[in-house]
Amino acid sequence: MRVSVVGAGLGGLCLAQGLRGAGIQADVYERDPAITARFQGYRLVLSPVGFEALRGCLPPRWHPLLDAIVGDAFAEQLVLDPQLNRIGELGPGRSGTVIDRHVLRHLLLTGLTVRTGAALTGYDVLDDGKVEGRFAHGAPTTADLLVGADGVGSAVRAVLSPQTTATDTGARFVIGRTPLTERFATLAPAFGSKIAGDGVSLMLGAMRFRTPPKQAAEELAPEVTLPDIRDYVRWAMLLPPSGSLGAPTAQEAALSRMEGWHPDLQALIEQADPDNSTLLSIRVVEPRERWAPGPVTLLGDAIHATSPTGGNGANTALRDADLLRRCLIEVVERRQDLLGAVGDYERQMFEYGGEAVRHSLAALPAFVPNSDRPSRHRF
């Protein structure tokens, strides 16, 4: 069996690793001109389901490395004012496993061949049931299954399910990273909490590695090369709906909205890495109407993009990858035909993927400020 995976994000790469481990050929195609061509995000909180899905797709020999490069997190989920005084609660405390997206992506790339600069322009289902993918550059490719793991603006979804479109929530956020120093370690009560300012909200989260990733790879899996990243604070400032930067850089935009805030919070933004701060929109894709059965399917944000306030986007994509891997193994073992296996995957994925989107949207109002009315908190 041969599978074409369109998109080299976490979900697509996780699937490719899982198929590779099962002896199934997986070819990965990425529209970006290079693997590191754009911002890829920071710390992720992995749920038990997401973490086990990831482990299921990785070679067992890498499990000790995975355990070494994650971190542990506990957040009280408070609401604080800009002087770090407690003024409310968002909900019960949350614990989880945290991992850096950039580090995880490098782990998932290990051993895979990714064709970059390969923007999908369309595909055709052939008479023999296989699918031919066409790309802006390079020759077409033929596979038994084509998987669209190409994100919220999925080119595969545009052909397979044109009625399924992304919805812009209007919410915007500035995100960045700052090295975790002794000074910023004192902000621990704010990690996982919401700092409610005048028309903006600031969220902080610490990424503390059990072992520095580069060192862990050298000691536990020399065939893997991981970035030399140290502990940091991930910060995200949520702006009012349809908010814009109003400043030349994301970092300056955040600072311009923090006049009179606690000095440690201002210093956190001032000392951020300017090359890794950006403005992002929050768009969602909700799976609704199933498409006709065939040798093409979707995975991750391509079919169920969530708001980051739900904390379940990456977890759901990893769950997709592991589920599809297991369904395709049934085909290889002749316990299921391909269309039946893909149908089983889609039925389950539509159910939990739709719930993930709805959960994330329900959580969004608690985090996104409304500039049309005075700040108010009810708990």
C-alpha cells in the first residue's frame, strides 16, 4: 500500500511515522518552500489521549526520548489583573504533559522524505481506484490513498468537500516566546491563567524540558537531531474581535497595550525573541456533511480546526493519525478493504472532531476580550 500525505504538520508527520512503522509506504508533500519556512508555534499541552496517540505512531525505541523532552505542567486557571492580583477563576486547575511544537516536529521528521514546494493543485481518482495527485511543481504521484493534512486552508478539502469551509471567528492573538529566567519563574501563578487588561487578555505558559532536547537526542537516540532549545515562557495576547496589530511588530503591539502593567510582565515581552513573535487569526473548520466514499480523506485542521482556547487542536490531529494508522493496518492484514477502513476512520473522526471544535468555541468567550463593553468577570 502507498499513501500520499499532503501537509507536513504534526498530524501528517505523525501519520507518516505510524505508517512507516507498519511497513506502509508514506510520501509527504509540503507546500512551503522549506521545512522551517514559517512560524510553527510553541508549547503544546498534550492530553492523555493525544500523548498515547503520539506514542503509538512513534517507533518504540524513541519512547524514552519522547519521555525525556516533554515537561509537566499544572495551571490553576485564575483570572489576574495587570498587577498580578487574583480577581477570579477560569475553572478547575489543569495538569498535563507539555511539549514544544518545533522540537516535536523535528522528531517526527526523522527518517521521512518530505517533498517541499509541493502545493497540491488537484487530484483525480483513476479507473483502478487509485488516486493521482497533481502539484504546482514536480510530477504527479499515484497512491492507494491521499490524505489531506494540509491545515485550515486545505487544498485537498477544497476539492473533496468544497461545502466545508473555514470560519473566521474575528479573534486575533499575538504570540511569542521569552527565555525562562529566574525573574520570570516568579510569574508561576500566572502560568495557565488569564491576565485581564483593558481590552486585551494575556495568557502565559512555561515550557520546562525534563532534559534539553538536543542533549536528550544525543544520549538516547543519536539518529535524531533536535533543536537546541532551552526552557521558555510562551505568551499569547488575545485582542478584541477583528483587532489589528496597530504597531510595526507583534512585540511592539503587545507592549503598546500594557501601559501601567506589572514590570515583570512588561519585561517578559521586552525580552522576547523578536524573530518568533507573530499575529495570528483564529479560524475554525467544523466537520458536518460527509463526502462520498473514496481513496481521499482528511486529517487534523483540514477537517476540524479548533480555537486554541480549547487546548485540543494538536491532540485531535494526533488522535486522527493514530486512528487512521490502525485502520490502514487492518487493510494490510486483510481484515478490511480500503474504503471500509477509511469509512470507519471518518465516522469516528467526524464525531470526536466535531465535538472538539464545539468545545473550543464554547471556551473562546472566556478568553477573548470585548472592546464594546467594560471589562467584567463573573465567577
